[in-house]
Amino acid sequence: MDRPPIRVGNEQEGISMKSLGKKASGPRLEKMQASPLWSGSGFRNIYPIDPALRDPSATMPSLRDFLCGGERRAPSAPLPADNPLDAWRKPAQSGLRATWLGHSTVLIEIDGLRLLTDPVWGPRASPTRLAGPKRFQPVPIKLKQLPPLDLVLVSHDHYDHLDYPTIRELAKTDTPFVTALGVGAHLEAFGVRPERITELDWWESYHHPDSDLTVTATPSQHFSGRGLKDRNATLWSSLSIRSARHSVFFSGDTGLSGQFAEIRERMGPFDLVMLEVGAHHPAWGDIHLGPDNALKALDLLGGGAFLPVHWGTFNLAMHAWDAPAESLLASGEKENVRLMMPRLGQAVEPAHAERAHPWWREVDSVAAPPAPIAAEADAPLPKSMPWPLD
């Protein structure tokens, strides 16, 4: 991506201090504190959590485990990727099309509008350019190659969903942003004009002024924070996107709870369901779905074409990089799920979805790479990095 180098605010740790964002204040903070989700010191999850979601015997991996442990945690070669520009020049035949660009970044085309979810073009999901999860390969297209956007959606403030250099570039456009309570303070700090930001509490909606499109913030089971001192200082949410003809659900990051049944009752059914499937671990099974619980969530939502996100881009847990895909492919076929697993940059329409093909197996036909090199493993992570990282 062609952009000026990121300013370094702390030379010792290589952190751009601006990437940490900004705390909410004034009327923004007052609105946050008026939310029923506000606990007095931050936001909270309100749905009952099944104790079985988190393995009490599992311990959190150490940073050294994270940097050096596990096997096949990165692909052995670049992943197959398509350039979507030719596809985007033609309108979606059905009126609804999605292009997975990596992790949780998806370009959604819905009845002539273009929406971008959790845009991350940066090389690392981290406040520092020296350490932290490094993306496996660049996004299939440069940020400046994106067609004009009608809306940018940000589910929460973690680094793999809210990326400072990406937002700084998008701030130069006139695109409006919709996000969760409190996250607007970060967006403003990154250069987005306040009149272009809409912050939503759960069940609040944004109505696009030039169309019949409505975006509603819906519940999720997660947490927030870009540093050690701002845990849960901003809200996290999933998102329901609905036009007169189509409906889409985007999970953001979440664990499994009764929220999905309520979302189905109030907002469903959905033509396209995008659920996070990667970065799962027994020690934090209540705040991430993983493949098995994603299928349960899909069922609670009432089905729909299923596009898995939050995998194949960053090394954020201890499992093999392709484990979520393999698990979904096996389980999805048994359960007759309408599973969409496009290559990076491949534009797909739920109405014309083909059977999922394990394209990722082409990548590991040779030996997997060794653990991260010592220089990166020894690089100090900033003290302000939360754990888990997403």
C-alpha cells in the first residue's frame, strides 16, 4: 500500500502512539455511560455463558508459546488469491455479492451499495511495526484500488479489526463509518471527521440516507481494548445489514450464547451469514466461536449461506493456520451447510454459491515453515498489548 511511513511515537518499542487511539469524553462518554451494557467502569457481556465453552484445565499460552509454539501456524507459501477488480466492474447478478479480502475484511455489495467490514490492510495486527501478529501476505488489492465505498463498518477496537494505517487512509474519503459505542473516539483520533461517524448501542440502527439500507448493531460475546488500561472501555458488537431485498449478518468477534437466537427472532432470516471461525483456544472458548460453535451459531441464526471469516490471515492462536477450514469442510458436508469458502479476492454471490473447494490444500504441498525466526521471537511486545490479542 502506497502511504507515508507510520510515525513512531516510542522508538524503544516501535509504537506509533496514535495507533493506541483515544479515550472517549464529553457527550460521547455520557452516551456510553447511559447504555444498559455499561457496568460503571466499562462495558460487559450480559448473556449467560455456558461453562463448557471454556476448558477450566486449559491455561493461557505464554507470549513465548504464542511466538514460537505450535506447528503449521503459518502457510508454507502464498495463498491463492484473485484480483477482484474485474468482477467489481460488473453489478452483482443477484444483487448481493461478497469478496473476502482476508481475516474479517469483506467487501459486501448489496443492492448497488458497497460496504466494507473491519478493514485491515496493515502488515501487523499490533500497535508496533516491530512485533506482533504479521499477516501471511498482502491484501489481494491495494487500498487505493478499492472502488468508492458507501459505508465502512467496524465491529470493535481490537488491532485485527481496527487498523490505524488503514483508517488513516480511509479518513481521506467522504465515506461514513458505523461502529460500536466509544470506538468513534479512536476513529476521530485516526483522522475521521466526527460528522461521518455513527456509534451504535446494541439494537440501535443506522439508516443510509440515499437508500433503504439499514445497519443494526446486534449483541456479541467478546471484549475490547487496545492497551492494558482500556479493557472494555468501548463496546463490541455484531452487525445486521438489511435492504429491501437482502439481509446479511456479520459476527465481528464473539463467543456462543443465546444472543444468536434473539438475533434470529428480531433480525433474521439472513441470506448471507459471516461468522468468525479462527483464533480459537480452549482457554478463551467463551469469547471466540471456532468452527464447531460457528456451526451451532449458524443454526441458531436460522441458516443461510455461510462465509467463514477471521482465519487464514494472521497467526492469533496455537492451532494450525488451516485447521478452521478443514474442520468446517468436514462438518459442513455432514450437516449439509451452504458453505462458501472463496479464495482471497474471489467475489461470490450467495444465490449462486458453488460447493466449497479446499483450495488451501494447494499451499501446504511442501514442508511447513519453521517457527518464527529468533529475531522476531525475541522482539519485545509492547506492554500495552492485551491478551488474548483479539
